[in-house]
Amino acid sequence: MDPSQVESAIEISYDYQQNNYNIRAQALEFITQLRTDPSAWQVCLTLFTRQPPAKDTVRHFCLDVINIPLQSPGSDEGSCIYIRDTLLSHIQQTYGSGASPDRLDSTHIQSKLTQTLTYIFIKLYGSVWDSFFKDFLQLAEVGSLGTNNVPATALYLRLLSSIHDEIADVIIARSPEEAARNANLKDLIRVRDMQMIVASWQEILAKWRSLDLTIVELCLKTISRWVSWIDIALILNQVVLQPLLEMVGQPILSTSTHDEIKLRDAAITAFTEIAGKKMRPPEKVELFNFLSLATVVGQLVASPPLEKNRNTAEYDTDLADAVAKLVNNVIRDLTTILESKTVDNQTRQGANEQLQLFAPYLLRFFSDEYDEVCSSVIDAVNDLLNVFRKIKRNGPLPAEYAQMLPPILNVIIAKMKFDETAEWGEDGDEIDDAEFQDLRKKLSLVQQYVSAIDEQLYMDTLTALVVNTFNRITSNAQKIVWQELDVALLEMYHFGDLATKNRGLYQKREASSTAAQRLIEMMTRMMQSDIASYDHPAIQIQYMDLCVRYITFFEQNQHFIPQALEAYIRFCHGGNSRVRHHAWTTFHRFVRGVRTRLGELSQSVIQALGDLLTIKAKLQSDSDAEDYSEASDDQEDSVFAAQLNLFEAIASVASIPSLPLETKVMIVQSVLNPIFTDMQQNIGLAESNNEQGILQIHHDIMALGTFTRGYVDWSPTAAKTVAPPPDEICVEFARAAEAILVALETLNGAPKIRQAARYSFARLLGGMGSRVLPQLPRWISGLLTETSAREEMGFLLRLLEQLIFTFKSEVLSILDTILAPLFQHVFAHLESPVTGTDDEIELGELRREFMNFILVILGQDLGSVFVSPNNQFIFENVISAVEHFARNAEDIPTARLAFSVLVRMTSVWGGPDIPLSAQDQAPAPLLPGFDAFAIQRFSPLSWAIPSSANFKVQDPAVRNLVHEIANLQQEIMKKTGSMYAEALRTELRSMGLGDADIDVYLQTLRGDQKAFREFMVKFLGRTG
């Protein structure tokens, strides 16, 4: 293979300025084939080591190809040795003493070369290259590491880090074989070379002040990696620790270089990893004492970057975060020791003493003004509080622990507050806002821990916060900033977790608990302070959320309802889009909770919101006249979804019992008629395939369905407990259904229209009752087209199941009309090709929906519809489909349903049971000939799946299938008696069973159902 040809192909492939796409395509194909060529590494090795060197892109690709045999389990050792020797020769010339700086590899290539050398290490260190580390140390010149040959020292240190990442990084998932290999390599390193490697670190650290700081930083990073799996005693000595302390404590001034700052942070990270070393509790406490960690942390906290510069622009957040992570790890280790039930008292006392030393530092970083620093210690705070909670279960919390709770709770409240300079909802701040909201969620969980430990402290602190805030608003003595009010309202929301726990706010019209009483007082103060008039979006949204969350407060304090309604109506018309749409979304939840108490206010509410019901569909590409930069969620779909909630809210208000029927009809008509008119005006536009017109009709249909749902509590599943609306109202909803049907029949080729029609059809059922039945053929015709997806078919089957369950015999004549065309659509979808995983999932779901649909029909005594004159021609297709599913070993859940269908068919059409005492009695099936049909067609299916290669009766799903097979055989036996016994005897004999075994089988079959099920499991497990 010509190296120049390979080099040219690689260069062309990575030349994105190459205008000749055919040439580049050929080059890409060539190098793709090169990767699969077993001998390609040889030419790539030559190219990589060539002088003068090839371009970096070529050399990087060559190393990729060289890595292939090195990573292959089947590669021969001789090839690996040859690669090693060739690369070592190149490294000696490039990195050896006296090598020209011009020959040095780029940092990018050094990293890639380090990876390749690591793969060689894994291949050869255990066998023929036990001098691996010594070779690279000699290259770097032991005794003058980092002095005479800086590049070789850097290569050595990078190689150490790479080896750790490959064999010791616990984050990377490993196969059992890789884990065993890595464990063996680590053991070999510990025995052969660990002393030498640590000595190299000590040499570098001992002269750190005079070395290139990049080398020292690399050394520290290597120690941080390796310390987790080496003997800690090799590190715990003054030769290592003293330089670390010097680096950690060096003053960082405004004139300090970037490398000096990085070195300090790397030293802190090394301390963190050393302190985090896994060891037994007594040794861990001893380690903390030996390292004087509390003193080190105290010095860092008091250093100018963290103390003097706190709350200034010069504050060193990187240092703060590094020290916070150290504190976090120490506290977590200490809490683990304190939680342990096996540690001795001396160790526990030592851990507690360390905890007292570190607690102030934990609070210091927990309260840090920078959220990322605060987040770094949240895990430690949680662990600490968890220890407190467990102690509290067995008695009072010790004073030294109890005194930590108030400052922790105060910090939580302070950290939940928006920054004083924050601009709520400002465009471009979505990421920052999301991160802050995530921090709030974490802090709320910490707060719940505090509540569980000291409920009284929690109640008193939050009550004082909220009451004082409302007092300041009421007195007008001092203008309150929105951030303070926001956090008070947020804490009111969180307070509900305690106040409504188990029993809600009220019990028999009285506060259900002390916490509930506090919350009721807070809500009262909130309503009295009229904070709804506070002109800030965050406050208005919080106000609405509180009204919805504590809706029972308004049920018991009805005099506040008009005030809340007035605020809601104002917000619904507000200028801020986020407030406005939030009001639309939550208003229906509020009015639904208080609608029975609205009385004469209901009509005023409807009139006040009527102007917001005009539907104006907007395509995603359209520009809106309003400025939608206020929030990222102001997209057309979310805006319309919010508006739909208004339709539901108004319908809910219109349906209250206190309104006269004629008023209800008038309100319903006032909402529906404009939609009907809009549909008439736009259907022509939509029919011409205009996207705007289609979207407008889609929105109109959705609004009709949503309004119906808001008005009606009745549904097919609640038909026995909730009455449908009066006839005068049902007529109006029937008009809505007719309008949708007209649109559907005209536009059913548009998926959006079918989707909206499905949505509304399900909701119109409650408003129409049995009036929907005559329309069913039109609904099915409109909803099912040649382009309908399987999921659309499944949805319709589920909906029809509800109708059948609800209307039973009333639906029979309609079902007789629609069944054949409906099933023809089902069969078409079942037979259509599958093109991917999603298709396969949808097909499985449709199979199961089809089986369930048949079961519902049979279960509601409507089985005659299958054999009516209209449907006899599809009967055989139905049976064949069920038989097909019953044989399908690849879809056990559907097969089980198929056998359930066969059992039900046999039960329904098989006629009366034949008594055990008269087994020779002739069967009397409801369908002539069904007795022989069941024996000949159904019974043989029992052996189809059990005879398949992958049949495993131990599988729970398969076991359930076997139970259904047993049910089928027993059902056939009950209907046909000795006729089936003789047929089954023949079947079993053909399977190789002797007469004695057959007699046992038939005797068990005639007995207890549960016993025969278990018999079948054992029988099929044996024969399978």
C-alpha cells in the first residue's frame, strides 16, 4: 500500500474546502475501507513516524488506525511489540535529551499518542514490557524531572493520567473481562512500580517553586487520579503534603498568573481526593486529623480571595467552589461514619468533633452568594440533616446539632430569593432562570428535612417571614421589593406540604392542624394585603398558584372569592403574556373549585371573559403583532392550549346548578355560535388545502370539545353516578358534533383535523349521551382513512369500547352497521408492512386493542353482531385473526388476549354447560355447529406456542398464557363433554402420551380450574 496515496486520501477527506465532492467522496470511501484492512496499521505507523512529519490530521488518523489492532482481543503480541518499538524510536528522537524543539508533537498529537501508548501498556505490561514506567522515567531523566527535559516529563505525567482513566476510572462502565484485566494491571503496578512512581511525584513536588508550573499541575492532577487506588501511606508524608500545603496557602494576588491560580486549585483538588480516599471509619477520622483539614480549610476561607474580596467583583469563585467541594466531601464522609451502627464510640466522638469544626465552613459555602458554590455543598447539607432526622426519631436532638438548624433554614430562605439585580423573565436569561429554579427545587427538599426535624422551628420561621412581609405591605412604611415578596409567597406555597399533609387544610370546617391554622392565617393576610395589585409578573403568577393550591381556603372563606375573581379577570387581560397565559391556564382550576359558590357572580365572570374567546390560529412561521420576547414558552401551541383552558373555565361556570336553564342555554349558544360561524367562513379556505384555514378549523374543533368537557361532569365511565346534562343542553352539543362532522367529512385527509376531531369526539360523548349513536357511522367514516395511522385506529377502538360499556343494548343496531367497515380498516392496518421499531410497537398495541374490543362486545352480550346478516362475511376473517394471534410466540401478551377471546366465544356461543354427571349429553350450541368448530379450530391452538423453540413456561407472561390455554380447554369441555374428551384423547395420543397419562389429563381437566391451570404449567413445561 502506497503511503503517499494514503496520505493524500486522508488530506482530501479532511479538507472541508474541497470543492470536488466526487473526489472527496472517493477519498472518504478509501479511508473507511482502510480502517477495516487488517494490515493498514503498518502503512499508518510509517506515516506517523515519518520525517518531516505529515499534517496533524493525517497523523491523528494514523494513530486511530494503529489503535485498532491494539484494542482488538485477537491481535498478536508480535505486532504490538513492533508498534511499541517503532513508536519508542520516534519518541526517543522527538522527546529524548537533545531533541530539537521543532520536532515536538503538537499538544493535540501528544494526547492521541498518549492514548496509543496506553493501549500498548494494557497489551504488554503484564507480559513483555515490565519496564514500561522505567523507560519513560529514564526518558524524562530521573533526578532532574521537569528540569532538563520538560516535554518528556509532561509526556510521562500525561501517560500516568491516561493509564488511570483506562484502568481505574470508576465512572466508565466495564465488562467483567475488562474489570478483571484492570484489577490485575493495578495489582502489578502496586507490586512492581508504585514506589518508583510515587518517588517521581515527590521529586517534582520537592522543587515545585523552580519548575514549570504546568509540570507541577500535571503532577498534582496525576496524584488526584491515582490516590483512590494506591496505598495512601505512600502519600501521607511530609514530602508530599508539605508542598501541597505550600501551594494551597500561597497568596494569590491581582498580579498572580493564570498558571499560579490553576496550580493552587489543582492542589486543593489533590487534597480533596486524598481526603476522599475510601477507608475504614477509624482510619478516615485519623486521616482528617493528620491532614489538619479543618485548619487548611479555615486558612483558605480566611484568605483574601474568599474573605476580603467577598461580595466584590474580585471574589474568586473558582477557589470558593474548590474549597466547597472539599468541605462537601469531608462532611459526607463524617455523616456516613455517624450513621454507621458498627463504629466504636471513640471513632464516633472523633467524627463528631470534626463535624463541629467543619459545620461553620459548611454554612459559609451554603450561604455563598454564587449559586454554583452553594450547589456544591447541598449534598452534604442533606446528608447532615438526614443524620439529625434519624437521631430525632429516637429522642431529642443534641444541642450542638439543634443549633445548626436555624442558620441552615435562614440560608435556605435567603438563597431562594432572586438576586437584587435580577430582571424577571428577561429575554436571553432562560438558562440562568432554569438553573435558579433547579436550585430552588433542591433547596425546598433541604427545607423539608428541616421541617421533619424541627416542625416548630419551621413553622415559626416561615410564619414570621410571611407575616412580616405582609405587614410591611399593609403599613406602607417601607416599599417592599418584588424579590422579598416573591420569596415570601414561594414559602407559603412550600408551607402547604406540611399544612395539607394527610388531611388537607380543613377538617369539619376547622383547621386540620396547627400548621393548617398558620397557613389559613397567611392566606387571610395575603387577601387582606391585596398583593394581587402588586405590579410585577412574578408576584401575580405566585398569587394565582396560591389561589389554586389552597382552593379549600376560598370554599371556607367565600367573602374572598369576588376579590380573587377580580384579580384573575384582570390578569387574564394583562399586558404581560406570561401572566396572561398563566391566568388562562389556571383560572379553570380555580373556578372549578369554587363554582358552586359563585351564585350571581357567574354571569359577570362569563361576560368579563367573553372577549378572550375569539380564536385566531397562527402558523408557527407567522410573526405576531405582540412582542413575544417576554418568555420562551409563548409559542403558538402553548398560547392556544392556554386559551382552551378559558373555554373550559367558562363552561364550568355556565353549568352551575344555581343558573336557570334558559340562561345556561343562552351562555352555551353565545360561546358555540361564533365558533360555528367561524367554521363556515373558513371551511372553504381549508378545503383548498390552505394551512391557515386548516389550522383555524382545527382550533375551532378543539374549542368545541374543550367547552363540552368543561360543562359536563358526565362521562361513559361515570354514567351510573352522574346524570347527563338536560336535553336542551344536549341539543346544543349535538349541534357542535354536527359542525365537527361536516368539517371532518370535508377535510378528513388532513391529519390535524382528524386529531382535533378525535379529541373532541371523546369529550362530546358526555354532552350528547345516546344522541351520539346515530352519528357513529359518520364519525368512523370521517376518522378512518387510507392514511390514518395505527394509533388512530387504536384510539377509536378504545372509544367505542366506552360507548359499548355505557349504552349496551342501545348500541347494538349501530354496531351492526359499523362493524364490518370498522374491521376492514383494522385488518388493513394489521396487514400493512412494518418499517421500524415504532411501527412494531404500534402494531402490537393495535393487536391488543382489537382483541380487547372483541372481548368488550362479547362481555356485554352483543356477540350476535358478529354473525348478523351484515357481518357474516367477516366472521371467518375475525376468527382467522384471533387464531393467528394465538399462534404468535413473538407476542405473548397478544396471544394471551387471543385465548381470552376464544374462551369468551366458547362461553357465549357454546350453549349451556353439560353436567359432569351427563358427559355423553349432546351439546346444544347457540350457533349451529359451533361445538365441532371449537373442537376442530380452537383446541389445536393450545399446542402452537408451547411447541415453539423459545417457549419457557418459567416466564411469568408465558405462565399467564398457559393459564388461558387451560381455561379454553376447560370451557370447551364444559360445552361439549365427551365429544371433546374423545377428540382430545386423539390429540394427546398423537403427541406420544400413553393411555394412563391421558386419563390423568382428562380427569384433571374435568376438575378444579386452579388445579388444572397448575397441571397445565407442569405438563407444558415438561413437554416443551
